[in-house]
Amino acid sequence: MPRSKSHYLYGSVVLLVLPFAGVGAQSSSPLRHIHGRVVHAATGTAIGSATVDLTNVATGASAGHVASGSDGTFTFSRVSLGQYRVKVRALGFASKTLPAVTLSAGHPDLDVGAVALTAVAVALQAQSVTAQRDEVQLQPDRTTYVVRDMPTTKGGTALDVLRNVPSVDVDIDNNVSLRGNSGVVVQINGRPSALKGSQLGNFLEQLPADAIDHVEIIPNPSAREDADGVAGIINIVLRQTPDAGTNGGVTVGGGTTGHVDAGANGGLQRGPLSAYGSYSLVRDSRPRYDDIFRQNLFARPLSYLQENGTRTQIPLVHTVTGNATYAPTAHDELSIDGLYSQRREWETQSIAYQTLDTTFAVTNLTDRHSRDVNHEGSADAALNYKHRFAAKGHTLTSELRFEEHFEGGPTDILDQGLWPVSAPARTTLQQTRTVWTHSSTTSFKADYVRPLNDVLRLETGYKGDLERIRTTQAVQNYDAGLSAMLTDTTQTSDFAYDELVQDAYGVLDGHIGRIQFQAGVRAEHAGTTFDLRTRDQRFRNPYNSLFPSGLVSFAIDDADQLKVSYSTRIRRPDDPDLLDPTPHALDALNISVGNPHLRPEYIRAFELGYQRISDRVTVQVTPFYRHSFDAVTDIRTVDTTGVTTQTRANIGTTDSYGTDATVALGSGGRLSGFVGGSAYHQKSNAGNLDPLLSASTFGWSVRTNAALHVSRAIDAQALVTYAGRRTVVQGWNAARMRASFGFRDKLIADRLSITTRIIDPFSTTRERSATLDPAFTQINKRLRPSRALQVSATWMFGRQNRRDDSQIDLSASGT
């Protein structure tokens, strides 16, 4: 890090002044709240993710259930007047039921105080501690999907988990999108990943599903969140909190595709110290088949290209996660967490090219063979501190984070001419391409929260983020005359990118009767430098931005709620694939070229929402509208030699609108799960480039994830997704379908579980798309056979808690 930038980043932190505002006037409006805090009886430390149930004493009916926050606090809002009983449960602790309390007009705000729970060693045959958590949890600004122990993801990866989540799509190249928009930010434990594009997809493919607790979908984030991500945020929360005492588990598995996975995890909680760690190993073999048929319309007479490719990838992945938390007092908490992943992938690819005339007779035949070993590693570590002041909800938190990533290796390529068939094959190209990418991120942030009175709360904070990316590509071709490898200067590049972002935010939220509201703004200064050293070119782009946000929700009654929200977001062109103008050959006839002149894309997003929560059924409907300008889009062109070039450009504006809908059936019966659907229309105006690039598109998808409690020991789960045909810029994408099934058998007092996954039984993991242009038309078909049978066994040891046998266990100990 340059010295001046380092001082600028951390000096700003030192000079940050947090608004320790005074306590304002009390509101005269009746609050009708019941709240309290869950703590450890021995240490006084907070217990997060405890389950708190509220029961109406007169009717015996449930009046709601919530989970305690990381600071142990819980609140029931908009409670009808009457007498209630509060019951608190947490994994590893004896449950506790409080004496009945009365909510009356004279006492509309009840504080039940600190609820102290006692840690217990659970006797599996005689006693059980039950904790229930619905698979779908709704909050005003996000929807949480609890994925822990889903049979359809056991032994899989984070991408398998995301395929279980409504509105999220993962294509055959592992690109993640939300509501059809790839400009989504993926966070790990609330922290954005610096990885982009294919690197992010590769990382998620090596992150084991067994390490994930739940996934949060935040389509319209508030100003407290980083402004990156025009499509919103997907936050993947890892398991980090152990049960009481010492405990852990071991998992081994295998499948018919050569899949092998193994892992172990363990946790320790003693007094103010808790720690959790995991290790996993995954090996797989994943063939892929590509078929391209192209018609060159500019040539006379017409010609055609038929391209057939086969690719085999064999990855071997090691992943380690860890977390340790120390709470010396009830007000202070220090934690450190980290993740390290190492991947080695052996890849071979063969492509055959046939040029055809108007009668579809072969006029030219060539092929290409490549072989490489890709090395990849990721390391992420964060040091966190949290202080709770004496007043409830008054906190100060800070985080220092470091992230490193590298990826690359050599690729050997051999091109051959095979026509006429009777002649021996002749070498037309012998090439070695070595590509390395290294990225690093250093960030510091501080957040301060203070209630101003019983109605209003202020949140404010600062974040400084320095990201550096270095990508090199060295290409050498064999010269038969000199019998030596010579550097190809047209494809050799040395790319360096620096980005320093500093921002501060303020958010004011509160409630008045049945209305909750939030308003905030994030102010940002960003400076970027892109240095293409092989061409002695440098591009600088400093810019300032404001990102306002707002949310208002209205509780019609205890079950129904309406909301409206607004946010402004940004998509930064900070991916080497987007910026580097050096040609990168995907194969002999397909080239990718970046655009160093790309500008940031901004989007203004509006959402409405309706949700209804009953005892077991949750319904959520969310219409949305998004307007973006300087939108980044992919553009393909073809030259007279038949080579297709893909690049990116900013188009004028893009408008999209649509609706998400989810119906969830909660825990407590034999059947649980959800059905979700999304439909949207998008219209892009590319008049600034070429009116022919303007497009009107429509897309829709449906997804169901159903879990059935067959018996006390057997659970079953089914996942089916379907995405309809979608029009895109310069073409269309065909409909896609995917299905997976899982079964879990729990044995030996639930300490041993056997999980069987049937993946893609109908062999539908394939994609078909078309590019339509005045100069050419092209049909792409891609197939990745993933039909497989996988079996895994998990043995739990130490102090484990039995789950409620009346439901499929998709709960987590929480974060």
C-alpha cells in the first residue's frame, strides 16, 4: 500500500467523530411492545439466536416467535392487549418460561428484563432441548433462508445452496444473478467478497454447503450497507457459533461421478470463550459439452461454422474456517474469524471446428487441444470488537479485515489442420499461455448505534476500503523455423488496478404506532487507477457519489404488513475481464476484450411489499421497479475471418419491473418448505451506441423446495426449479429446468445420519441460447451432465442437542 494512501485511509478513521447525541423527548404514543434480553446465567454474556415464544394465556394460541439478536435482545412489536407468557429456548441451555405478564393500555411497553439461561449437558435418551427455526424468515429489509442440514445440499457447495433460494439463479458457468441481473454482490458473513465473475463462481463452488448456516437476500439494501451491487446483496452466513461444552462432527461422502467429500468441525464454549472451526475436502469430475452453430451473413456465398467441444475438469479443494469469540464482560466482545481455501484443478479441452458451405459440405476441418493445471487460493481474516453501553441498544462496533486471492497457471495449446482427411494432421499452432491474477483488500469500518428515545434510533459509521488487483498474461508461440518459443506481444499483458473507497453513512429509524420507518444516506469518495503496463497506458477515474435510502412499513394487523422502500446503488467496473483491452482467447474463434473506458453503473430501485405471517404459513409478494443509467452490457461482434469478439459497453438506460412471490410453510408439521416465483420485464435503450442493441426482455422462474418428515428417523426433500425462455440483448436464452432430491436417515440417537442425494435425475442441466445480429446468427448449446447419486454419512460427537422429531431440521445455532 502506498504510504500516502495508507495514511489517508487510517487517518480518516482516527479523525472520525461519532455523534453521541443526547436522549430526546419521550413519545406519548402507545408502543405495545414486549421485549427483553437473553443472557448466560453463569457469565452474563448475551445469547444470540435464542428462540423466544409468546403465548396468549387466555386462548393458549401462539402470539408469535422471534430469535434474539447477537446482543441477546428480542422484541415483540404490535402486540394486542392481554395476558401473555414468554418462553425462551436456546441450544445447549435449559428452556425457561417466565411468569405471565399483562399488556394493558396503562402499561403498553413491557420489559421482562434479562432472561438468564443455564447451560445443560443434554442426556440424549432422557432429555432433549428443542429449538425451532422456520426455513423462511421475513424482515423489513431482507428475507432469510435457513439452509443448515438441507438434504438436497449435503456434501455440495455454496452454489447448490444458492440454487435452493428463490430469485437467485446460477448458470452453467457458475455466474450468480438475482432477478435476472448479474450485478449482485455476494457477501460472506456480512462482508463483501472482492472476487468478481468467474473467480467468484469458482470460490463459491469450493465453499462447502455444510459450512453454511443461512442465506440472506437483500434486494433493496439501506444506506448502512455498502453501495456496491445494482441487483442487491446475497449474504452467505457461515456456521460460527458452537453449542455448549465441546462438540463436533465428521462427514464422509462419495458419488457416482467420482465425487468425494470429507470434513470435520468442532466447537468449544466455556465461560466467556467460544470457538468453532471446520475443515472440508472435495474432489469431483465434471465433464462439459459445448456446441456452436454459426451462420456468417456477411459472406457471399453463405458459410457456416460447426464447433463441438468437450471439457473435463477435476478439482481438488481444501477449505478451513474458524472463529473465536472472547467476552470478558457483559459489555465487551472481541472476535476473530477467518477462512482459507486452496484449489487445484486439472482441466483438458478438445474442440473440433468444421467450416461448411451452402450445401453443408465440409470445406475446412481443424481442432484444438488444451491442457492446464489451475492453482487457486483465498484467505480472509477479520478482527472485530463490539462494545455495548449501559443503555439498551447503544453499541459501538469496529472491524479490521484483510483478504487475499490468487489464481492461475500455465495452459498448453495445440491447434491442428485436419483437412483433407486423407492427409496427415499438421500442427498450425503450438502455444503456452500463462495467466495469473492476484488481488488483495484491506478495510476498516466502525459503526455506532444509539437510541435517541423510545421512538428513534440513530446509526452512523465509516468505512475505508483499499483494493488492489494485478493480472498478468504471458503468451508464447512455437516458431518451427527457430525451434523456439517466442513471445506473442499482441496477447501479453500486465494489468494493475487500485481502488480506494471511503464512505460514511447515517441512518435514522424508528416506529410510531403501527408504522416503522427508516431514512439514510451514504456519502462516498472513490478513486481508481488502471495501469496497463505493457502498453504504458494509465487511466484514472475519481468520482463522488451519494446513495440515499428509505423504508416505511405499516402493520395492518398482527399478521399483515405493507412496506415501500427505495435505494440507490452502484456497479463499479473493477473486474480485469471488464477493463483489460488485451485480447483473451477463449478458443481460436472466440475472443474476450475488456473496455478501459467503462463508467460506473448506477441504479435507482423502488419496491413495494406485502407479507402475511400466520402460525405456519408465510406469504410475501414484492413488486419492484428499477431504473439504471450507464448500464454495463455484453456485446458480440464477428469479423470477416469468423472470429467472434465479446466486449462490454455502457448503454443509455435500462428500466425493469416485476414481482417476486413466496409462500412458505413453516416447521411444526410433517410438511414444510416454500414455493417461490419471479417475473420481470426489462427494456434497455442503447441509442447511444446502436439502436439495434436496444432490447425489450421478459423473464420468469418458479422454484419449490418441499421437505417431508416421513417418520421419526427419515426426512425427505425435493428441489425443482424452472426458468422460462428469456429475450436478451442480441438474442434469447432458452428455458431451463433442474431437479434434486435428498433423503436423510437419523440413527443411533440422532448422532449418525446418512444422507442420499439424487442430483439432476432427468439430466436437464443444459443451456441453449442464440445471438442474433445483422452480420451473423449463432446458436449455443451447453451441457454439463450432473446426474449423480451421492451418499454421505455424518457422525456427531460431544455434547449434542437432540432436535424436535416433529420437523425436518433446517435450523442453526445462529450467528
